[in-house]
Amino acid sequence: MKRAIVALLTLLLAGCQSMELEAPEAARPRPAAPSVPTLSGDALQAFLVGKTLRYNLNGVNSTFYPDGRYGYRDYEVRDGGSYTITGDEVCITFEDGGRRCDQYAQIGSDYYRIEEGGRRTKVDRVVPAA
């Protein structure tokens, strides 16, 4: 009986030593999103400033007021802050101190918001800010 337990423990330990330690799934770096030409400079300004964008995600609306204020609304949340546009990025500073920078791209006839992590969200509608 002791030999069986020793043999079993030996096999288990050998298996543990040969296992490669991997980072948890969430900690692994994700591959970069495929590169697409993003709006920049005057094109990005013209697309965002004074506009409300509705995305195809949970009724989300982002409003970029001409005076630099930012408004966010979805089915449950209303938030605000301010934004700045530099180069091909719009960076939003939320009222709670959070900050995020996004890019926008035109792919065919559609526009997309590209978040820092590479996630793309389609813009369904662009209307003047109310």
C-alpha cells in the first residue's frame, strides 16, 4: 500500500514539474486589432465637435459639445466630463476622474469608435448636439 501511495505521489509531482506555468487568461496580452486608417485633425474635429453619436451598443449616446464638454447616456447611466482632440485621438476625462482615449475610423461607409484596447463599436447615427 505504501508503495502505491509513493508511486502515485511521485507521478503527481513529476506531472507538476513538467507543467508550464501560464498567465491567467485575463492577464495575457491580447493581439492588436488590425490597423485601419483613423480620422485625424480637421476630419476628426468635423466628425465629433457639436455632434451626438449613437452606437449599436446598449443605446449608448456620446455628445461632444463645441465648448469641450462631453455627455454620455445609455439606458441606465448618465455621465459627463470634458474632452480634448489631439492628432487622431479624442481623450475624455469623466467627472469621476476616469480617463479614456479613443480613435474613430471610417471603414467603407460606416464609422467606428476604436477603444484603447482595440475594441470597435459601430456608430449607428450622427446628429447635431442638442
